[in-house]
Amino acid sequence: MINVFVQLSYGYGARNWNEKFRNGKILGTNEPYAYGYYRGASDNIKVTYSEDIAKENLFEKSVRYIARLILGFDFIQVWRNRKQITSGTDVVWTYNESQTLGVMLLKKLLHLNRIKVIGQSVWLIDKWPHNRLRQKFYRWLLKDVDVLTFNSKINSDIARRMFPGNRVEFTKFGIRCDEMVPYVAKDVGNIIAVGNDRSRDWTTLAGCASQMMNTKFLLATQNASAIAIASKHVNMEIAGLKTNDDMAAFYAKAILIIVPLKRNNYVSGLTVVEEAGVMGVPCIVTDTGGLRDYFADDMVYFVPPDDPEALTKAVQDLLQDKERRGKMVKNMQDYMRSSLNSETYVDEYVRITHQLV
């Protein structure tokens, strides 16, 4: 039996996440346990998730935040799970660089050389520190990661040059596709945008909205910049979604979804594009961040970055072409069912785990 421990951020612990999931408080297409890693369990693999403190008091939260500020990653959350990690774990899986760096520091402090680590990074390359001392510290920790994984092929290619001594893998991230909403051919509907990611390009979306004053754009976001921009445009509105039922209704009334993005390397917007597929809504997305390594032109409508005119044309093209919208959704859903979902994503971790152990 291979014992796998999944170390995740505070708030993503097994009990905490599952309770919120069952109560419909996690918006979007999600898993009973975060990111679907539990799907890797089998007759020869046991998967255990990290846990959160039931409720952090002010002191505990302050200590964790101060340590994160000093180190650049959340070591305290890893330290709180040290007993589970050291109790027979063969391989640790992580979701982003904060947990990867934290686990590697724990390994060095406690001399846990036998434990293998598959360490995923999301923002590591885009946010590589400028401080030379921190750079050396990170390289010292990362040089012993057994496999560095990235959801972005662009970042995995950069990482191979940055860390020539490490094994680096490009692993495609997918979401739950157990149920999919069939495409509904609509004559009218909302144009929506979803997300809080720092790489969302709300300015270009506003430029498009300014050219389509008779069309309403609904935004599901808590991003302060998006809220400020929407307040200055009469046809842009923030949708107040509180539950997953609200989110499902939001998608059900949509005729198009736009994922406007600034230039980046880490497949920003990927989860929302996939979610649009699951919810049966045709998607317009900025052609940046390596999303072309995931999707073809017959699945989504790609537009160039920083181009409100191109975005406006894309919206107008799809609004006038009901048949194309339907084909895009069908192609996306067929592709996701077979090749891009949480099962295929976790299968990559299982494959690598068997190679390591």
C-alpha cells in the first residue's frame, strides 16, 4: 500500500472543505474534497488530506500570517500537519508552491529523506522573487523536490531551464465532469464574466462593454478593480452570488461567457473556461497564458490580448451564430469527458507516484 498525503492551503482541509461543499457554500464546479485528489485512491493507494485547525483564533492566525510574510509561503499550515506527514507517508502531493516549499522545509528540518514529493506550482514562475536571498532559499528547497509539476506548459518549459537538475512535468489540470449541462440554444441571455484572479483584464472587458451599450454584462467577482470599473459603466453590473445554486442559475441565464485576461504564463482563467464547458455555455477567452495547450479553436473563441475591438467582434459573431455556439459547447464537452477532467488530472499524479515508489 502506498500512502499519499495531500498537503493543501488553510481552508482546503478535508473536513472544512467537505462541510462547505455539502452546504453549497463553495461556488462553481467543485469536488467533495478539494481538486479531486481523493480520486487517486485505489486498492494500492491510500489518499489522506491535510486538515485545518477547527477555528483559528487571532493569535494563531497572526502567527501564520507573520511566518508567511517572512518566508513567502505558509509553513505553519504544513507544520500543523506534520504528524500526519511523518506517520507512514510515502509520497506528498501539493497543489501550489506555497505547500511545496513548506513541505520541503519540513523535510529538511525533520530529515524526512524517505518521503517523496510531487510538488505542483501555479504562480511560482510568474511571481519568482526579486530578492536574491529569497531566490537562493527557494532554490535550496526546490532542488530536492522529486518531481516539479506545472499546469502550464509555458511555465514547465521555463522551469526546466531554471531547475535543470529537477524532473519537471506538465500536468493538465481538469475539473469534475461527472455531470454536464446540455447546451441550450438561446435567442437572448446574459453575457457574463467570472473570476477573482489577479490576471483578469477588466479594462478590456469594459472597453468592449462601451461599444455595446445595449448589451448588459454581468460580473461574478469580488475583485476591487472590477467593482470600480463596473460602477462607471451603466451596462456592467456585479452579480451578488452567495451559494452554488446562485451560481448555477447565473450560468443557466447566460448566452456567452467571457474570460478576459492580461498576459501571463500560468493558464489564468483555465478553471472558468472548463467550468463554462461543464455548464454548457460557449466561451470567449483571451489567447494568453498557455490556454492553447488545452483548447482548440473549435472549442472556444480566442481573442488577442489588450484588444477591445477584437473582443467586441467575437461577442457579435457568436451572438449571431447559434449553430457555432452549439458546436463549440459540444466539442468542449466531448473533449473534457474523455481527456480533460479531474480523473485525468489525478491519473497523472498516480502515474508519477508509481514511478517514484
